[in-house]
Amino acid sequence: MNWLKFIQRLVAISAIFIIWIGVYLYTMRAESPQSNGKIELPLGTLGLIKVNTPAISKSILFEFAFNNKDPRILKIVSEYWQNLAQDTSKKQIPIDFNHEINFIKVKDRNDIIWILSGEHMPVKEPLKPESGFIRKNRYYWVLNSSSDDLKGLKMSLNKTAWFPFYSDNLKTVQYHLISNKTLTNSYLLDILNRQLLISYKPTVEATSLRPSGKGQYFHLTTTLNKGSFIPPKYLSYKKFIESLSGLSINYYGAKYIDDDSGPSYVEPQCDILLTFAKKTSTDEMFPLLRELFGNDLRFTNQSLLLHNSRYHFHAYNDSTLYIGKNRMRIEKNFNTFAMNGNPEVITEISNLGWKAGVLELIPEYRALKEFSHSINSVKTTFGQENHTLAIQFKEGINPQLESFLLVLTLVNAYQF
């Protein structure tokens, strides 16, 4: 019966070969992102994220099939498919994800909402049909809303004036900021070799901390606008988050403090500059900070005490507050968004001992740690026309698969 085993093996090898050739041909036929550049948006639109899902999915499929050497990715994909197999729900969002999808940020009445939009695809059992509506063969699905009257919200969106928005850029992910029907800035994402690149225009003068040049650190400066999507898990911080118009931070890691005189706690080693959307006194700022850090926060003699850890605490001006372990070092520039340094320090907590193993069980911590440790450097280059954020991955790391792994880990953890 050796001939039978030989034929079985030959058939198996041939099948695998045919499947791989099929995947290769499918991905190699992937066209460059195609779009007529036009989309209609409701009058109160503040932002638009355009995602070319076919280009992304084909690119990831090619990398996974032919360039993946990481067993973590095989493991997480296996877990994802197991979760899908166990999901007995037949409800779907009536959107064809084989075409471009959009996330639209809209101000409607007193609410700021995010809407998922795409080409309409009829399904037998739509997911949360009360959150969606059809307009000109496109389906619009409200992702978040503080309004209990979704019917009224959808009616308001349908009745409002819509305007054409044009974008001929072919980047697979684009984030456009819009004001009064006019484009104010665009953040364009691209992947080149082992680099993830984000380019944008410097449009707003910002106050930021001077990045530290000593030791390991991670620097982030960004402007914020009201209505950023906040996951339900963090809605308790909504008031604090929406009161900000910008922040700048130098982060150096954290220490675990085993305090004999009180409860143990984590002490962040950082300097933070918070810019509020309106004039805010120190007395008004403190309740907002307590909302974030809890009742263990105390203020005394221009110092902030978190448990027994002391931070400098004072106002830079009538709307900007500084909190930090070091003396404040400020600069004004057009860095509306800037990132530099070593992201590994974000998940670095010293003195943890055996508790570090427990921390690894938290999905979002583990995913963020693995992702940050795959990065070699983060640097923002400032040009006259455009600024560019370059995230350089380590040798042997595939940026597409590493980003895919981070997203898929969070999807598995929270069953999105």
C-alpha cells in the first residue's frame, strides 16, 4: 500500500501548492487603492478617516502567507478563528467591507458622534438596525451617541445638508480634519520597508515640553479636539479628556512603590503639560485631575502628591498646567503632533518582582509591550511643507504583521 500513501502525500502537497499559488496570484493582482476621490458628508463633519480595506487585507494576507516567521501571529490568528467558529450570532453590519470604508466625525446638535460608512450590502439580520440608515446606496452606522433618541438623530442627519468632499490621495489610511466644509489638515499613513510613516502639515502653533536628551524617554506632543472616540471602559474620564485641547509629555517609565505606611502604588516618572480648551484656574483643574488619579491625589505648596510621591505642579498660563518630576522646560512651535524616543519605556515598571508575570496576563498591556519592543526608534522630522513621523521597526520585524497582531490581540481580548 506504499503507492497509496505516496498518492495521498502527492495530493496533499499538490493541494497546498495550489492554495499557495492561489493566494499569491490573488494578492499580486491587488490593484492600487482606487477611488473617484469624492464622498458626500453631512454639514457638521469635523473629521474623516478613509480606509482602503481591500488594499490592507490583501497586503496583510500576502505578508502572512509568504513572509511570516513569527509563531505569535499564527497563535493569535488561530484564536481569532476559534472565536469566530464559536460565535453563533448571524447579525452583521450591512456594509461591504470588500470596498473602502469611512469613519466620519460629525457634530449634530449638541452631540459629537462617529459614524461608520460603506457601500450598502443587504443582510438577513442587520446588527443594531436602530443605529443605521441608508443614503444613496451607502450604509451609515452610528458608533457612539449620548442621545437616547437614535431615531431623531438619524432623521436629523438625513435632513441636514450634505456636501461633496474630494480626496485624490491614494494612501491606504487617511485622516482628514475638516472645518466648515474645508480641509484643514491631513494625516497620511504609509509603510515603506521597515518604516511606518505618517505625514501631515504644521498648521497650529502649540506649546510643548522640550524632549529630554538624557537616558531612555518617550516624548509625545499632540493637539486634541473635542469628540475623540472614547471606549466605554474609559467613559468615566470623558469630562477630563474633553476639557483638553492639547498635551505634551516626556515619559521615563514607572516605579512600583511598596509603601509600608500605606497601600502599594505605581509612580509614573514623567513630565506633563496639559493645555485646556478654555481658561482654567488651578482650583478648577484639581477636580479634573482627581477624576483621573483618584482621591489619593493631594495638592500642597505648588506640589502635587500622589500617595507619597511628589510632583511639581503649577500653571504656565491661564489655560496650561504643568505636572512633572523635573523642572519645566517649555518651547513654542508648530508641532501639532510629534513623537520621539524609545516607546519601550511606556510599559516599563521597575521593582515589580513576581507581579510582572501577573501584569503580562492583561491583554492590552501584553499587546502594547510586544508592539513597543518591536520598534527600534520613533522620530519626527520637521519640514517647511510637511512634518513626517517615522516609526522604524527592528531588523526581522514586519511592520504590517506586527500592527495586525496588536489589533487582532485587542479584538480577541474584547470580542469586538
